[in-house]
Amino acid sequence: MADVKSKLQWDTTLLPDAGPLLGLAPLEAPAVVRYLAAFALTAFAAVVAVGVDSQVAIPNISLIFVVPVTIAAVGLGLGPSLFSAILGALAYNFFLTEPRHTLIVDDPANVWAIGLLFVIGLIVSAVAFTSQRRATDAALLRRQVTMLQGYSRDVVAAGGTKAIVSITAQALAALFRVPVVIILVMEGKMVSVERVGDIEPQEAEIEAARSSLATGLVSPAGVYPALASRFDFWPVTTAVGLGAAIGVAFDPDERPSAPATLVDIVGRFLALALERTSRSRVDRLVRP
């Protein structure tokens, strides 16, 4: 087991360096907190704008309210950013247009100014949020590629079936941050169960794993015939008669859009490693 833990060092060292995707990023904070933060940013911008306007006349002082919109789009999400854009337009109207401290607008030019500020806020919000999402997706992809590289290197170097299965389960749990179980089956009989996480596979889930291996099809959780299963099972077959069912317990509310690609990649490495180990054992037995 110590050998397995040493091979998993790549997993534990990568997680802290992967950026806010793996920690409590602002986008993961409760909605109330994010909207309150957007309100605070806009309120601070209003204080700055009123303070500057009281000292010097600046023709485009309304652009100060674009700053909290941009910050909210990048750090808080699209909803808080749009909220900030609306608040910014209202704050500009209330504090900086005549008559002040009301939402009444006497000058038609100010109507256009307020409307233009709101439109700019919407555009900046959409652009900043889209850029932030692309950066987040790119960071997630880099993390996944790095982890798969580490997994492939370690599973090839593993010296036994238990180590191979344990490394694979740990890798999948790290990739998806959910409980994982890998069930080895030989000639229809369960050989071993390796799990990571706090979900113990039940008899119905073991039967779902066997069914997945028998049919060669993915068995999604909660779908016939795996109605009682909490795991999605992927079958992994080998040329040596040893099969494996990879089970991943996704949270229904946070299920990734396309997990099959990553699981299939890991499954192929697992099949190759199991075949190599089994053939090496046979070679040792028949070698004169």
C-alpha cells in the first residue's frame, strides 16, 4: 500500500496548484454573497464618482460604474454583473444627474447618457463573463491533461493488479472530485472492489457493474436496469479474461457535461495495464 501512496504523489501535489477552480472560487460562493459583493462594488464606485464630481467636472464620469460591472463579471458571475450594471445606471441617475437625489430626469441628454451607460454595462458584462468562462475551461483542461499524464506514467510503472486498480480509482476521484469504485470481475465472479470516497457499493450496484460488463454498455445511475445504482458504470474488457467496471458517483446537480471521454481514456490505460500484469504472471509460470 505504501507503494501505491508513493505513486499518487502527483495527485496530491497538483490539486493546490490548479488555481481557483479547485478551491472556493467567488463563482462557487452562495448567490446571496455574490450579489451582495456586486452591490458593495457598485456602492463604492458611486462614492468615488460623487467624491470626484464634487471636486472636478469630468464629462465621462459615468464610466466609473463600468469598473464594478467588469469585476463582477470576472469574479462573481453573469447575474451579479448584470445586477451591477442596473445599479450603476440607477446610481448615476440618482447621484449625478439633475435633479439630484431623485430618479427623475429633466434633460433628454441625461436619458441617453443613462441608457448608454446601461448598454455599455451589458456589453462589458457579457464580454468579461465569456472571457472568464473560457479561461476557466482552459485551466480545467490543463489540469485534466496534466493529471492524465501523471496517471499514465504511474499506472505503467505499477507492479501489481491491486496497485494498478488503486491508482486508477484515485485518479478518477481526483479528476471528477466524486466517489469512485472499480470492481474487478473474472468469469462472472467478483474478484475485488476498490473504492475511493464515502460511498460503499451495494449489491444492486455490484449487479449493475456486472451487467455493464456483460453487455459492454455504459450503465447510467438511476436508469434501467441500474435504477437503484448511485454509480455510472463503464465496462473495461481485456484480452486475458479479467474485466473491470468503473463506477463514478456523480452529483446529479453537478454532473459534468461529457465525462465519458475522460473515463474512456482512463479505462483504456487500465485495460492495457491489467493485460500486461496478467501476461507477465503467466509468462513467469510457463517460463522454464
